[in-house]
Amino acid sequence: MDLIVPIKNLDRAKSRLRGAVPAHQHSDLVLALLLDTVTAAVRAGGVRRVLVVCEDERIPPALAGIGVESVYERGLPGLNAALRFGAQHLRAEGSAVGALLADLPALRPADLSAAIEEAAGRRTYCADRNGMGTTLLLAAFGEPLHPRFGPGSADAHAATGAMRIGGSLASLSCDVDTEEDLAVAAQIGLGRFALAFHQEMVRRPQRVDVG
């Protein structure tokens, strides 16, 4: 299985996480989520290659030494376009292709391996914690990825014939869009990059409102 991990410009990504850390650290937090995600992905059984499709020149150097490939391509109109671009790149060698979101800092390699095994070569998807979004989409071998990421993507992927998998794989369904999501991911167990940010966040003085 070859996985594509798309990510926006670090400054524009994860707008709902703004305020979780000081403004000048927002891009570093977004990068930390990505690094923990791909670090786990390359260690998962059944994963052959991990390709990050990015539009931020800071990302490829940050991936050095992790074992991840990257393609720097600006101007792609959205997440699905980035995934189609990545799939075209990977199809040059021929393989089963999947899409993995870049905000899974608690991802456990064993959970990703279990999802790939459960998929058994079929078109499948893993939903996020609220059941509406998608964290992982796997194409059947030799078939197009047909990504439908966006609001309600879980239902959209199901409508394309994808089967839902990974219902018990907590680390694979725990994407991080908000500070509350990051706290949930911390309960599962964050990777080392996001963990440093979370530890700093919990040490912040709590604001006390005086009425």
C-alpha cells in the first residue's frame, strides 16, 4: 500500500486550532501533527511508501530522515486535487493507493496495519470520531482513488462504494481540528512532536474571569 498525505500551507492549515498556541507557533504545531502522522505511517506493516503532497517549502526539509517522500506542488485547488496529483505520481510504479490525513498525531502503526489488513484489497474508508469525516481512504488494487474529502466525506466515500472499516481503531479515527481534539489524542498517546506542544499547553496559566 502506498499512502498519500496531503497538507496545505502551514500558515493556512488548521484554522480551528488557532489560539491553541501563540500565533508565531501555529505553523510549528501543524507541522508537528504531520510529522507524528507520517512517522507512524512509515512504521506500519503493509505500507510500502508514504508520499506527502505539500505546497509549503518548509515541509520537505522537515521530513528528511523519516523515510517519507515529498512532492512540492503549488496551485493545486484543494485536498482532493492534491490527492489525485499524488495518486498519479505513485501510479507510475503501480500499487494500491490510499489517502491518509495529516492530522493524526496519536496514530499507532499497529492500528494503520490493522486497517489495511481489514481492507483486504477492497475500497474502504475509516471515519473520524464523529463519524462524519474520513481519516483514511484506501482504493482497491488497480482502481482510482476517487477522493471525496470535505464536509460529510464519510457518507460521500460510502456513496462511491467504499466500505467502512476501523471502527475500533481509536488512534486512526482521532484527527485533530481543535484544542479539544488534541486533548483526546493526548489521552490515546501523542507522538513526540505534538507531545511537546501539548505539554507546554497544559502548563499554561489558566485564565480566571473576574465578574
